[in-house]
Amino acid sequence: MRFDSAARFAAVALMWGSSYFWIKIVFGGLNSAQFSFFRILVGAVAMLGILALGRERLPRGAGVWARLVLIAFLANALPVLLVELVDDAVGADADMVSVFNASVPLCVVLLCLAARRADRVPARVAAGLVVGFAGVLVLYAPWGAEWLSAGAAVNAAAAIAYAWSMLLMEKLMGAEEGGRAMTPLVLATTQAVIGVGWAGINMPNGGFDSTPHFSASIIGALLVLGVLNTGLVYMCFAWLIREEGAAKASGVLYAVPVVLTLGMVLLEDHVLGTREILGMAVIVGGLILTRLPQRTAPAGRARSADRATPAAKSPAAVR
């Protein structure tokens, strides 16, 4: 694994895994709807500033914006909408929700298989994702959860929607508009801008029920979550998708519960049990398997394969 790719992977895992602790600070003065709006607003302003400094521009084509809106809807708006429509979704078992959140990589693989694009998922990556998910099951042990419930159905739908959004991101960054492929910076910026609209639509759903309270700690946590989580770290995630493909990049979601659990040990005096240690070890093993360097064919064999199958030369095939 290249150093820059490893650095982006670590940044995403650390930030997303620690979000829980920053969100706890923000909820000391804002409710859920207010937090969603201000977080995404801070992220959008920061990313627009970075975009201007980088002398890049937002896309202009209506078709591109339609796909960007669809990605934002699948990744952000739809899960919130489903939770609001299903009464017992909010009260779903926390361990079950965590398992569904971590099931996104497997959903990416299943969607690729359903679309008959198994070439996007190398066998080694698929095996690593299966091992990693097994580690998530050991870590959370959600055996007593209500799997046949509306709450479970909502979380499963949200996982599939998020996986679909990742595949759309991969495809969009491989397409070209005006001779230029979309960059991770532009993608992250547009998602933040569109997210302000989605969060604004959701504000009447509790956002005006109380007056938001801003202290220094709350403002600091909002800046961290907005500028880093919503902006720069999301850009790193998009970068991983562009370079490695959605399936391999999605494995970072397995690192999130590991970082969260270790954070609870450091910040909340959580005592690790044997099962949790075993689960995290299995997760790390799966991640190592997905990110092992891929073997390259000898030059002569590669040239022969290129001559035999010219139609197979696509970004997914040569990755």
C-alpha cells in the first residue's frame, strides 16, 4: 500500500471513528436537526473556500448535478427520511445498527454482483471484506437483536443506499465533463453544498423547537466535524474510491468501530472484554487482507492478455 493511500485511509478511520465523541459535545447545545444543519453548513463554507484557493470550479452540466443530488439523497437524506417514517427505527438495538453500518462494504460487493460487475471486486478484497464483517459480528455480538423488525429493515435499506452512493461516486469520478474527470475535491464540495439543502429541508422537523446554544467547546466540535469530517476527510474518502474502487475503499468502515472502541477505552474508561479484543483482531486481519499489494502479471503475459481482450481495458479492470 502506498504511503499516501495509507494516510488517507488512516485519516478517514480516525475521524469517522472519533465522531461519536465530538457529537456528544455538540449535543450539549444543539438538537439533532440543528446539529445536522450547522455541521454541513460549516463544511460547505470550508470546502467552497478550499475550492476557490485551488482554482477549481463546480461542475456545470445539469446531468452531472442530477447524479450529485442522487448521491447526496442516497447517502444523507434517505436514511433520515426512513427513520422519520418508521416509528421504531430510532429505538433499534444499538449493536444491530452498528452491524448494519458496517455491512456497507458487503452491500457494495452484492450490488456489483447484481450488476454483473464482479470484475470490480478482486477475490482477495471480497474475502477480506467477509473476514472483516465476521470480526464486526464478534465485536458487537448482536445475537439478541430484533432482526425481523421495521427498524432492521430501515437500517438495511440505509446500508444499501449508502453502498449504491459509493458506486455512483466511483462512476462519476471516472467520467469526464468538458475533458476533465471530476476530482475528489469537487465531489466533496458539491456534496457539502447539496447537503445544506437537505439539512435545511429537515430543519422544521425539530430544528426550531429550541434555541441553539453555542459555547467555545461546541463551536470547536462543530468546526472539527464540519471542516474535517464533512469536508476534508470526506474528500479523502472520495479519493480512496477513485484510486482503489468502491469495494476496497469501503473497507475503511470496518476500521471505524475499532477506533470507536479504543476511543471509549481511552476517554470513557471502557474495559475491553475478550470478545471485543478478538473481534477487533479479526477486523484488522480482514483489513490487512483487503489491502495487501496485488500481484502483477509478468510483462509478457500482460501484453498477451491486452492483445487478447482489448475490450476489458477499463479503470476497474486495470486497477
